[in-house]
Amino acid sequence: MILAVFLVFPSIAQALAPSARTSPLRARPSTTQLMAAESSSSSSPSFVPDMAKRKLMNDILLFGGVLPATLAIAVPYLMVFVPPAERGEVGVTSARTKLGEPVQAGAWLKAHAVGDRDLVEGLKSDPFYLIVDDGPKIRDYAINSICTHLGCVRLFIPSPR
């Protein structure tokens, strides 16, 4: 048995050792060999792309890949810091009277005096107070009349102060 092991190991080593004969695949020449062959074969320098081609490739890389990716990230990020533009009636929730009819500013101002506060139905059908200011005009905001403590509706009672 030991004799068989001693006979097998040398044969495995001989099979795995590099042979002296050349392989059918040629080895790739090194860069120094390529440069020496190129300089000896021709007197002209190797091909160097001109500046216009290099600029074109740089522009394709910049405007075709880097710039769109940067803008795709930067524009939404920067839009966070820009306040939304006023778009007229878009995004405005109309208040409704106790009967469910939309509040018309002209009719509301004729029916209410300066300083009046009256309940209307607003967001999520919650009761809000519309306030009439000097001018006369309706304020840009309404006051929610629901108590934050227990959720009951508070009536506006003007104080003598």
C-alpha cells in the first residue's frame, strides 16, 4: 500500500507540472512588446483621437448619463424648499352652510356684519367658524370649533373684553 502511494504521487506531480512544449494557445504579448513592435514597424505615432472626438464623447457621457441622473435626484429634493404657487381655486375647500349649500362670499358678507363669526361645515364635515373682517372680507382661515380635549363643539360667545 505504501509503495502504491509513492508511485502515484510522482505520476500526479508529473501530470500537473507545466510541460516544456508550447501550448496551442499563444500567450498574449505584453504592452512593452506591443509598443516596441509598433514603434519599429511604422514611423507614425499610434492612433490618438482628436480633440473633437474626445469632446463629443465627454458630452455624451455628461448630457446622456450624469446630468439626467443628477437632475432626477436634485429637482425633487429642491422642490421641497419651493412653496407651492397660488393656483386660484385649486385646492380650496368650499365651506357649506347649516343647510349644506356652498357659502358664497358676496351673500355671506351682505348677511354678516364685521366681526361676526358663524358656524359652517368645513373639512371632514367638521364645524368651523368663518370670521368677517374689516373691508368687509372673509378671513383666509377658519377656526375649528371642536374641542381638542373631549371633542365637543364649542359655541362662540363674545366676551366683553
